[in-house]
Amino acid sequence: MTPEELKLWQQVAKTTDRLNPKTGKEGPRLLERPSKPPSDAPQPALPDFRVGQNANRSGHKHDTLPGLSERLARQPLQMDKRTNTRLKRGKVEPEARIDLHGMTLARAQPALTGFILRAQAQGKRLVLVITGKGKNTDTGGPIPTRNGVLRHAVPQWLGMAPLSGLVLQITQAHGRHGGGGAYYVYLRRNR
């Protein structure tokens, strides 16, 4: 602990009363206000700020994890390059599709699992999973919330058992198939 933290803890400890060991209830409580530091105490220097200047100098963002599309793009290519190029251009039609719009996480996960298992059993190679982009539900609170809960959960589900052994590649869909609100899921061959 730093000396400042120790001093602060001691101030807090002075304002508390011990629990009555016989009843488990608190005794009478007297609140003391901690004394203000003297005005001549040194204050930490803040950097100058001008309107129009970048306020976030440290480069720290709320969400320090890389974005979902960047993570998917960095995955090693498991499918053949030619098919991947055609996929990115929207030239390949998915053999099946599932729309998870409006589903809760509890309903969407079993629906996705069943869909992928059936598609792989039928010998399908490319399926489209539509999640939607999600609603902007940020309330402006101190903890940022992600848009598109399903959009972020689906790649995780596809990477977990029992689906991880069936999925060869996950990529974001082309604009004509849903763009950022959908995924192409390239399945392994049926053996």
C-alpha cells in the first residue's frame, strides 16, 4: 500500500463501529467527516487541454480486446484460398441459412447447435448464420455495453464443443448476405 492509501484507509476505519459480538448488530454510529486537506497541499498537475484536441492521449479504449472482425480476419486460413476469395466477393451461395434475429442467448445456442449438426450430417459445406447487428443499448453508464450480443456469442459457440470439430472456418458474410450481421460458416467434409 502506498502511504496515501494507508492514510485513506485509516480515515475510513475511524468512521466505523465494531459489530456487537452478542447480537451481531451494529452499535450506535457516529459519522465523522474526514478533514479536508490543506489548500496549500500540492495538487497533481493536469495536462493542458484545448477544445478540439484528442482527450484520450493514452490511446486506451473502453474495449481493449480487438474487434470481432479483426479477430476473425487474423484466424489462419483453413479453407482453400480460391474458395475464400470467392466467399469474400459474395460469389458463393450458402447451402443453408439460419436466422437468429430476436432470439435470446438461451434459445439461440441450441438452435445454432442443431442447425450446424444437421447441416454437417447432410454433407453441406457452407452455411449462413444470421445474427443481426444488434441494438444500440448503451445507456451511457460507466461500463460500456456491447452491441449485438448474438453477433459476439456465435463465434464463441462455434469454437466450443460439439461444434468446434465440425467448423473449418468462420468469416464475416459479404454485404449481399448480411455483412456485419451474418457469418459464413465453412464446415468440414463429412467422413
